[in-house]
Amino acid sequence: QESWSTSTTKQEAWPVDATDESSATQPNESQSAATTTRSIETTPEGGKIVKYRNGTVKEVRPDGMVEVRFTNGDVKRTLPDKKIVVYYYREAKTKHTTFHDGLEVYEFPNGQVEKHFSDGSKEIFFPDNTRKVIHVDGTHESVFPDGVIVREYANDQSGLQEIITPDGQVRHEYIDV
């Protein structure tokens, strides 16, 4: 962990510039600019630490990485190229990474990983190595560790499941819908 020392501190009132990473720190209508302040500390390395009255802390590092630490323990990191944003939800112990192409990846504490694509499709990896794909048309396809594939068609009102065994055999089953 880096140690930061303060070389400059100043108080600023709202409005905060439009590039501020922390919308949670902006005043609501009942707050006035005079009562909402923040302090900015410039680090010897050229970075800045912005401390908001509500306890949120924003650190802008010299390399351009921005980290916002919220009072609830959540942390948001924007990487220097601004193409990747990582948000860590402390209470849920879940990491949410957003990429510039629209891909969003959720990593849960039980090992489950979900990829949400910009076209609306999803791919979910479960801790037992089961993989589930949810296609844009709503079709669900699950691939189990033993090689069995189960497809459920979104537009099929009959509850049809198509089951494909590892040796390529296909059978149809109907579930209660």
C-alpha cells in the first residue's frame, strides 16, 4: 500500500466538475453549495485525493487511475485508459467489471462468474463447471461437466427441453410450465 503525504489542501464548494467519478457525493436539492464542501490533497507524486463531506474518498493517481472509496465499503476503480471500470460491492463480496465494448463481468464469492454481453446474451459459469448460455432470443443452453447439453427454448410454451448426451443422442422431454 502506498503512503500518501499531503502537500496541498484546499476546500472547494459545489458544483463539482462533470468528470467527477462519484455521483453519490453530489448534493441533492436540499443541500446548498455553501454547506457541501470537499477537500483536495495533492500528493508529492502528483496525484490527488479528494475527500467529500459524506466520507467518500476519490483518489486520482498520477498514472490516471481513479479509485473511489465509498462509506459503505464499496470501491470503484477506473483504469487509466478509461476503458475498464471495476466496481467491488463490499457487502455482497461481488466484483463487477465493465469493459469499453459493453461486456460486463460479475464475479461472485461462491465462484460463479457471469458475462453479460452488449447484445443481451449472457454466459454463466458455475462453481461445479456447468456453463449456461442465455441467447438473445431467450433460449437457454446448459453444458454440464459430464458433457450433457440441455436446451430450453424461450418461445416454446410446451416446456420442451432438448437433451443431448455426450455420445450425440438427442431426446426431448417436457417439463411442467
